[in-house]
Amino acid sequence: MSKTLKSTIELQVELDENRIPEKLSWTAKDGGVNKEEAKAMMLSVWDSKAQETLRIDLWTKDMPCLLYTSPSPRD
């Protein structure tokens, strides 16, 4: 039988006093990534028992939202 390999991906979320993300970073040592900063993260996990996807989307406070910052064609 072959040896089972494991790999870890670590996500860090720094929150303000209102629990709003201020800083996001991730580490994947197997991929050579160490505390790389990100402005947004989207994580999806499949729950095979419930047959559904569990999802969390995180954005930092300073992440621009194009939905609200782009000029509308109606303006």
C-alpha cells in the first residue's frame, strides 16, 4: 500500500472590534506560499451527508465593490 500524503492550507482572518475582516492572509507551505495577503477569499466545502455546499465569502473593509462604485449606464 502506498503512503498517504497530507497537505495543509491555512487561512488567517484579522477582525476589527465589530468582527469585520480587516486583513486576510493564507499559507500553503507545499506550494511555497507563506502568509500571502489577499483582499477577498471564497471557500466552498461539499457536505456529502447533507448533499449540500457550505460556503463562506470574506472581503476586507478596503476591498472595492464594483457593484456600488462603477458608474451605472442609467446615470
